[in-house]
Amino acid sequence: MKIVILDSETVSKGDVSLEGITSICDCEVFGYTPNEEVADRIGDADIVICNKCLITQEVFEKCKNLKLVCLFATGYNNVDLEAATRHGACVCNVPAYSTESVTQHTFAFILGFFSRISEYAKTVDNGDWINYKLFSYFYMPTAEIAGKTIGIIGYGTIGKRVAQIARAFGMKVLAYTRTPGQNSEEVSFVTLPELLKESDVVTLHCPLTENTKELINKDTLSMMKKSALLVNTSRGGVINEQDLAQALEDEVIAGACLDVLTQEPMREDCPLYRAKNCTITPHIAWAPKQTRERLLTVVEDNVKSWISGKPKNKVN
């Protein structure tokens, strides 16, 4: 039995241990693997573990022994599931490991936008407070989030946790999901147009599928309030980036906070690079040390469970 890890640096810079996985059986570890080298590096291995490397039909055709694909992630859009099934390979992900960290990052975006902490901190660093005659200055408007409406697109584990925290802040919660539940005092399930029209914050927590690809585009952005904030901590492909950049430039909406992009790492020609009223972080919502430790524990368990004949978190 042999394991190949293709992109260990996506989960550890030496601050979290891979020993739980590497000690299972013979294991070869690569920090980074270009997609064109994936098949060669897997070779005759039985198990491959990766985060974002593309595991395509061609990879399965070249890697005859490959029977388990384990992901360092919840999303699995980088794996050809149909090809995996035809090949007889099991694909396992890690669900729900990043709920707390992604929720935290979502509200860091929301609070930063409405409280304008970074902008005011910059004015202090620039000496504005030292040179001001009064004890306080507030020329950049801020706002309370209590009483505002948050619209959550995707109501899985993370979406529900975001709703819980939003209610603690006194926000009204709307949700749009493919499997709506019963309306209650805690959440109202609405259509997508209703959510976009009524929300002060629209936050994305849905997977990237054919149905959600570029769900946020020129038409849907035009339904939002001019004062609204768009937040994305799900997958970049859910947004048409050119349409969003234009909407921000034209002040169709007030701002966007994004932790994910269609192409990662960001390319210099990304339409949202230095876009107006747009805050971008480099896909780090999932990355606190505790979160990555939790992730690696589940990946280890996925591998051991498959070896024992009882696979867990199988997605194909």
C-alpha cells in the first residue's frame, strides 16, 4: 500500500504535523505539484491525497492502481467524480471541519465593512488623531448591523452557523437554498430575487456546481440594494468577476468582501484586482491552525476507514 500527498504545503508549513497520515503506510510527500505532473507523481500509488490538484480522467487512466482520492478540503470540484467511479476509485472529502473559522471570517468581513476599522486605524497611523482638535472624528460613516437583514445563499452547516451568529447580533435572517425548511422567527426561506432585494448583506455559502456557477452576475447584482455588501467565502466561480467589478465601479452595490476567486492564486489580470470598494483575502478563511489540525485528523481517519473496508465521507 502506498500513499502520495501532492500538495502538503496547502495545509502545513511545518506548524501542523502530517505524521498521523504518513505513518499509516509507505508515503511520499510533495509540497507542491503542478497539474501537468500529477499523474507522474501518483505513479503506482493506491492512495492520493491533495487539496486543489486536478484529478482528471487522464490521471485515472494513467494511474492504474489508484483506488482512493482523499481531499484536504470540503469541496471536490477538482476531481472528476464520474471518471473516479468508472475507475472504481473512492473519493472522500472532509465536511464541516471549517465551520467556525469560515463563520468567523465572514463576520470579520461584515464588521470590518460596517465599522471601517482598518480605514480609521490607517488615519491614526497617519497622525490624523494627533493633529485633531477634538477627542473624536467620524468623517467616514459607520453603521450598526443590529436590525439589518442578512441574506444567506446556501444553508448547510456553515450557513446555519452564520445565521446563528447573525441573530446574536440582532440581524434579520433570510436564506435561499435548494432544500428550504419551514419559516420561523429565526430564519425566513425566500426566493433568490427576494433575498437579493431585501438584504443589506448577501453572503455566499453554497458549493460550486453547474447550478451555482456565476449565480452572482450582472442581472442578480442589479437586484441588490445600492447600500448592500456582498461576501463570498465559498468558491470564486459562484461570481462572475467581470460583472462584479463593473457593479462596484458603477456603485450598483456598496462593496464586496471576498476570500475566494475563480482563478487561484490571483492573476494580475483578475477583474477584481484593486477594484473599487473590494476587499480580498487570499483564501484563508479555513486556515487557522486549529482548523487545519481538525482537517488532518479527519483525512487520517478517512484513509484508515477506507483501508479497513468502511469508507467515510465518500462523495461518489
